[in-house]
Amino acid sequence: MNHYRKPPILILMLLIMSGNLAVLSAQSTDSIMVGKPMLRSLILPGWGERTVGNAGRGNTFLAAEASLWIGFGLFKAISNRAHDEMILKAVSQAQINPADKSVSYYDDIGNYNSLADYNDQMLRDRNAYVLYPEGQGYDWQWSSVAQRQAFKDLKFKRNLYSQFTIYALGAITINHMISAIDVVWLNRSGINLRATPIVGSNSPGVALTLTF
């Protein structure tokens, strides 16, 4: 199953970029032994908080984790269903052969009513290298423009919810990281947060340094 693939951009990175912040890696003045609570929160958000006796915050992270995974599953199911409906429509209304077809092929059949229309346009644009051979399983002919548009709507829905699954995975990753940091904060001893202006660079901002 071919889907559009865009570089996965974590929501946290978007927030950092929008504020022109540069986050430095956490630095330690002493040797830091990562405790079991922190490792537990990295594995399952909220587990570490419950270990150190803060069940309320732990339950919050656990609830967020469950909600995010439910969202991921829902987005994935919607995307897969839209993909299947898209293929069925292309087979029934454009008579395509779906075997071993690329993402670009489905883009093309959504933009042109037939293989002949597509090839004619490519020749007019002097793009002969992207022509599809006739009679070799690439032919298509939409029954109507409305059916072709319905196919494009399904393809857009598939791609949209596929992207949502990426955002959900990013949010899940962030939830694990924040929970682990939260456990460290709950057991803080000599933790300091220092902000340092960044000047003289192409991306001025603020560097945040967490020192244990």
C-alpha cells in the first residue's frame, strides 16, 4: 500500500521553531545515575510518577498515553479504509489494474480522465520520459469527471489521516519524554534552568540549559 510520505515533524519541534528557541542538551555538573522511576516513565508515561508516590500526575500521563494510542488507531483505521475505497473506486469507475502501482500513478489518474489525455498532455509539455505505455496495465478511463473527483477526495482523506498518524506518534514520543523529565523534576536536587541569549547567528534566540 503506497501512501504519501512526508518527513515526520514532531509537534514539539514545531513549537520550538515558532519561538526561535534553541534547546541545548541537558548538562550535568556531576555524574547522573538514571533512576528506575525515570526509566519506567520512558517505557510507560506515568509509571515513574506513581513509583515516587504521585499517583495523580501519573494517572494524567497514563490517560494521555491511552488517548493518544486510541487516536493513532482511529486515524490509521480511517486512512486504511479511505485507501481501500479509493482503490475500489478506481477499479470500478476507471478500470485500472491496481497491481504494483506507484503513488505518482494514483496522482495521475486523479488529474486526468484517461491515459490518452495524460500522455497527450505530457507530449505537449515535452515530458516524454513520464509517459505510460498503452496496453500494459496502466490504462484508465474514468466514467465521469464526478467519479474522478470523488476518487481525489478519498485520496486526500487517506493522506490527511495518514499524516495524523505521524503526528500522533510524535505526540506519544513527547509524552514519554515529558513524563521522564517530570520524574526527575519531582525528585529534583540542585536542578537549575538557565536561559542564555544567542546572538551573532543566522537564527537568534534563547538557549535553555538544564543543569543537575
